[in-house]
Amino acid sequence: MTTTLTKQLITQCLHELPKRIQEETLKAANQCLVDCLATAYAAYGEAPINMLRKLYIDSPTTGASTVIGYGEKARPADAALVNGAMISLQLFDDNQAQMRGHPSGPLLPAVLALAELKDASIEEALTAFIIGYEVECRFGTILNPSHYELGWHATATQGTLAAVIASALILGLDDHTCAHALGITASMVGGVRRNFGTMTMSLHSGLASSNGIRAAQLAEQGFTADPEIFDGPMNLAEIFSREWSPDLLEKNLPLWGKPFMIVNPGATFKLYPCGRPPLFAVDCVIEIQEKYAIDLKDIEKIQADVSFLYPRTLIHQRPINGLQAKASLQYCIATTFLDTRPTLKSFTDSAVARPEINALIDLIEVHVPPHLTEDIPAVRKAPFEQPVKITVQTKSGKTYSATVPIHKGSPQNPASPNDLQQKFIDCATMHIPLAKAKTILDFISQPNAKVRTLMQLLQV
């Protein structure tokens, strides 16, 4: 009898992939953990997080899982919802090109919440994380480019699939129960790119994590759904992608974990708190100013040569608040000229309202050259892996330019472990003493340490 695609997927994730995890895979996952905790601290105390806490965290707090930094207890799905939004709110969390989204924000909160429930170790938690990461990134290669082009946010859709598989692993679900969990998840996935630059963009991560847990726990209780959600008419992938065919997944599954995508090509870790596409332009501006130190009053025109998907994705040409600014190419260029390099302070609402920002945005033209249009197959396949060029024309008649083929922090131009540790210290010490931040970093490096203890250590 032919094994269905859904069963093949479950067999791979629950039984085959755990055997392939090696030390380098766990090290890569540990870096994601450090980076995510940094970005969660960066969002501590922000208004959207407090709104979610007010709605989802009971007072007095009860439950098995902890809200990062606050120390409040909640049911796993509720803690994961708040923690996912925290990790992604500042748009400082990691990115993965093949996924076309943010892999850790929708996944790690589910892992941490259930690892607390089950009193798992950091290594046990990261094992589930690695397999969930593989799911969301490999599906990125199968569902795209049309899934993203249609307006879906992969963080919300593929991220939910990652969260439910990781949840199934930690809860120890059998194959039959996992199949129902996937079916339940199919009626929970969602999230559109139209919400970029709003509070709801970060909620995508929280909902993905939360729904992954809810689906797994519902299935664990015997709640049913279609157990073959990737097979037959109206299957999930068919609805999400114009490219989908059953052969795509069947031929792709044997490649999973050979190597794991968390290792190769790996994650993009951001050194600046904005969307990934603008990072190319940010590096261009930094290079130009380090070489030429252009007087901003002398700038007549700034041209950004980018791929076709930039103007369709970075839709806030004139942002009116910090969240929109993080998803604005024009703002990221302007603030880099003004601030030397973007920081968290560059994306406050008051920073966005600076008159100097609007004056610079007036000078910026976004241009899609012929070699970066969607008519070029390689560009359509990888629109955010293309070089970005910034050209500055001055009133004094000079022209300066820089081209960045791949930005700092990407796998081809990686952030170092020291970069990530410094990022964690910079974000954490906004709220906790330096000594405590260093203690947390040391604790994270201990594979047998318990997640429950880690979550207690994170409290501000």
C-alpha cells in the first residue's frame, strides 16, 4: 500500500531527523536561542506586549510556562503567544532566506513553553527546535515563490507547521496523533504581508507558536482533524502555492537533514533592528559614509537599485511610526545617513517624526533595473539575495555609490558568536545587570541545564 505524503512527512520528522542531529547542529540552534532572547529583551515593556499580557496572562498568574523577562506563569499556548510577539516585535529576530521568513520567532516560544511543561533540558528543547526549523525552511523551498508573492507571510504559515511538529516531538505524540495535530493546524495557519509595519506583524510569530501548541495538545486529547492534510484535493500546500505538486514534497523529503538548513545555508542574524531586505541598503550607506563622509546638506538625490519585490514588500514609503519605519526601505536609508547606523532608538515614533528624516526621504528614488525584474528566473527565485546599489548625487556635482552583494549577518557574510553575545548583552542590559546577562549566556551553553531554570533566570 502506498504511504501518503502526510505519513512520510511525519515519519521523517518524528523518527528519522532526530538521528541526524550532530554537535554542529545543536551549536547552530544555540545561537538562535541567544539571538531570540536578545530580541525578546529588546521588546520588554513595549506597549503591544503589555496589551497581550493584559489579555492572555491571568492575575494572579498560573500555569506551567513563563513569559520571558516578566516571570509570569501561563498556559503554554498563552505564554508562547506573548513570547513570540516579544521576539519579533522589534523586527530584530533572525531570518532565513529559503524560508522567506523569520524561523525562530514562531518556533522557539512553542519549544520553550512545552519544554518547561515537560521539564526538558536545553538540548532536548533544541532538538525539537532543529526539526521544526527544518520543516519551515524546507517548505519554503517547496511553496515559494508564489506563496510569498500571493501575500502570505511565511513566518505565520510555515512557522505554524514548524511549531506543531516541534510540539509533537516534545509531547511525545505518536504518528497517528501527530497526523491529527497537523490537520488541526491546517485550520489555524494564516497571516498576510499587508500587516507588515504593524503590531500584528509580530503577532504572526505569537499566533504560530501558540497555535502549534494548541493543535498538538488538542490532538493529544483525542481531538480529530483530517489526518492526511498534505494529500488529495484541497490539501494545505495546494491552497498555499501555485507551484505545488505532490512530487515536490516526495522528492524533497529525503534531503531533509542532509544537512540541516539551520547549518547550511544557516540563519541570518541581524545587527540592526529592521526588516532583512533594508539591511543591504544600510550596509551600502555605511560604506559610502565611511569612505566619503558626505555632508547631508550637499545631497541632491539618492537612488536605490533593488529587486522587484522590494517595493511590493516594503510598502511604507513614508512611515508615520516606528513599526512602519522598520519595514520601510526609504526610512532605513535615511536614518542610516542621520544616525551613522540604525539602533533601537532610531525606530522610536519620535525618531520617525524628525524633520531631517522627511527631508532625506524626499531625495530617495527606488529603482528596479532590468536585471532585477521578476522576468529573470533567478531573481524571482531569490529576490532578497540580489545585490543592492545605493548611488548618491551631490549638489556639488559628484557621484558616490556602493553595492552590497550580501549584507553583514547573512550566512555568506556571517555574524560571529561574539557578535551575537554582544547583541544579547546590549539588549539584556537595558533591563538587567551585566553580571546577570553573562550568567544567562553561560547557562545557555550548558546542554543538560533545564529550560525551567533558564526561564526563571531571564526574569527582570
